Amino acid sequence: MTKNTKIKVIKRSDATQAVQLKPAKADKRNAARDMVSNVKNWVTDFQSRKRDETKAAIEKFLIKPQTSEV
């Protein structure tokens, strides 16, 4: 036997944590789907707000004022 051999001790709790740290492919897919869904919601919200603002502005400028309002 050699004199200076090193032995690494791995505790049971450390071994189970190392296995759990690797995310599964399904977890990655779900995370990606959540991100895509989130961005789609942002885009939809932005587009709807822009449409509503544009519609309100057009209605404000195109409606002729009544004689009593002037």
C-alpha cells in the first residue's frame, strides 16, 4: 500500500443533492414554454394598448365639434 492515499468521503445527503441539481429535459421545456408564454402576453398587451390609444386619438381628431361646444 502507498502511504499518502487520499480518500474522499461523500455523505449521503451530499450525494442526493448532486443528483437533484441536474434539471430534466421536461423541466427545461416547461421553463422555456413559460418564458415564451410570458413574452407573447407582453406583446399582445402592448399591441392592444397601442390599438386602443390609436383608436381614441383618431376618434378625438375626426369627430367634428358641435356648434355648442365651440
